[in-house]
Amino acid sequence: MEQLQEAFSTIEKDIIFKIWLLCLCNLDETTIVLGSIVEDDITIQQQEHLMYLLKIFGNQIDKITILKTWRNYDHIFVDTFEKLKDICVHSNLNGSQEENEFKILREMCLRILWNILKCPKHIKYRQINKQALYNNLCSRCDILGADFKQVFEKTENQLQYCGFKKENDDNWYCQYDHTQILHLWNCYKYWINEQIMFIFMCLLCCHIKQDMVFKEECVCYRMENGKTMKAYLIMNIEQ
């Protein structure tokens, strides 16, 4: 991220962060998108429109096609959106496999991040065994027919971005740092927003935990499979 921020200093850090996540921490793809923004010299609003297009179509159409279409239609959001929608309908891309890969990645990231946010100082959730991760992802990919190599690589990229480091034993470790919580929460918010769910109840509350004040929003979700999930979403963190 620091390298990207230095290379694209004219772009706001928040924009770089969001595009980095939209590209699933793929450095090459992120560089291409950011390079296009600089080259085309588009406005902040147009950057927001581009990110929305990447979010909607990024799992169905490759980033290069999205950027070319965006440029061909003079960065006009509505025209680009309609064209990309048409491409999705008539293309021969195997969208279902890509969707399953993204689903597995999303679920794994949410699970890891939520465990850490729930118990920030619990060592168990800050250590990830490579073989266990390998077996878990392999099983999920076999069931859903996803590309294991792609999913495993992207998962490791996400772990690295979240602050995990691979040690000599090939396992992943994340040291406790209370200043890191906000970064992890931002990552969690991104992935939770990618969930298909219906919010039907909210309750705001505050409490003190781990020497910090957390303002939480208790949200109940009805999932795709009909089950109900209750999540306590941290809305604000104060030292």
C-alpha cells in the first residue's frame, strides 16, 4: 500500500485503499486501475463512479475491459454501466466459477477478521496454520467447483494486507497492536458489504473493552440460506 501511495500521490489514500480491495489486493490490477485514473485525469466523482463499476462488474468482467469501456464512453457512468451490463449478458465468461471463488474468499476473510475483532488479544485467532488453511480452502473449492490456486493465492494476499506475516514455518502470524483494530475493521466493513443479506433490525449500544471504547451496532441479518445471523458491528473506536 505504501508503494502505491507513493507512486500515485495525486490520488487520495482512501481511493487507493478501496481500489486495492476491489482488486483483491492484486498489485498488478491495482496499478493498472490507478494508472488509468492518473492518465485520464478524472474527477473525484468519476473515480467514485469507476469504483462502483469495478464493484458491480469486477467479478464478471476483467478490469482491462471495464477500463476500456469506461474510456470509450468518455467516463459517462450511465452509458458505461449499460454497455458493461450488455457485455455480461452476451459474454461467454464463466461467471459462476468466479462468483464461487469470490464467495469462498469473502467468507474466509469475514471469519478471520471477525474472530480477531471479537477477541483482539486472543492468540488463537492471530495464528493461522498453513496446512489447515490449505485443507479448508481446498474442501470449499472442491464443493463449489472453484479454482483452488486462485483462491489460495488471493487469500494469502488478503492475510498479508490485514497484517499477517508468514514466518519460517510457513504459518501466518499477526501480532497484537491496538492501533491495528481500525484497519481490520475497515477491511471487515468492505467484506460485510459484499454479503447478500437483508437487514431487519438495528440496535445501537456502547461498551468498554480492551481499554478502548467501542460503539457498536447490533444488526440481525437474514442470509441467503434463510438462517439469521446477529452481528455486532463496531461503528466507532475511541482510545
